[in-house]
Amino acid sequence: MPRVSEEHRAARRQQIVEAARRCFLREGFHRTSMQDVIAEAGLSVGAVYRYFPSKTDLINAIAEQAIGGAGRVLTELTRQDPPVPLLAVLDRVLAYVETQLADDGALRIAIQVWGEAQRDPALAAFVAETYAGFREHFTGLVRRAQRSGDLPADADPEATGAALFGLVPGWFIQRLLTGVPDRATYLTGVAALLRATPRPV
């Protein structure tokens, strides 16, 4: 019996992931069963479970594809010399996020995952690890900005990185729920905040 090629396995795996994505977008994560995914993929039970033993494994695979793209953007930004100004960093990250905002984009599933993570410990651990990794990327970018003089040397890198990272979901949640603001408008607002002079409380 001929061995199945790596290309065939990758294609079959992607076929299942795309079927799960359609099911999750149509019915929601909680209401979609593995049987629904199997029917959508048009494969046997064994074929699907061979690649994905659970619904959590499927959602992880979908998230990892989107995360991989964001990770590549952040890695590229951390390697650029001279360092990219922080507002331009945010612009580049939001430009990638914008590609995931469509009706079939990963961010609509991400919102469902956040809710499901409140009751599923394995999914909660995956989400926590994923977002901690993103936050570390932003902390590193903040440190580079300090070395280049784009940010005061006495700024707390971890606190500033966390705040910078928080601007990303802050934007796409507004876009998903209300359709606005567009990326340029949001960045204009962030730039204004960065120029604001702090006053004593």
C-alpha cells in the first residue's frame, strides 16, 4: 500500500480546518459538534479524528494560522534596523489584523474563543500562552524604541508593552461590533494621546 505523502496530509488537514472554520462562523463554536465538522468536510469519522481528536484541537489550529501571520509581522518589526517608531509598529500590526476582519476571518472566531475559554481550562491555557507571547513581542519593541530614543528611558517596558498590545484588540473589537473606526482614524487618535501632556492627579 503506498504511503501517504506529506503534501496529502497537509492538504487533508487544511480541508478539515477550513470545514471547521465554516461551521464555527455559521453556528458558533459552542453549538458546533465534531459531527458537524465531519459532515462539512465530507470525510469519514476516522479521517477527521486522526488529525483532530477534539474541537479544541481544531480551534487551536485555526488560531495558530492567524497567530503565525501576526507573529511573522512582529518578528520582522523586531529585526528592522533602525527600529521602527512605535506608532508605525501599531500601524503595521493593525494592517495585518485588518486582513482577518472579513466575515470569514479568524477574528470573528477569536471572539467566540474568548468566551469559551472562560469554561474550558485547556482552551484558557492556550489563549493565555498565545497572548502572553504577543505581549512579550511588544515589550521587546518598546525596549528597542527606548534604545533608539523614540521612548523615554525611564518608561517601564513591560507596562508600556502591555498598553501598546492592548490597543490592538481595542481597535478590532470596535471594528467587529460597530464597523468603525477605520485604521487611519484610530491611529490619529492614538497619536494625539501620545502627544498629550500628563497632569498631576
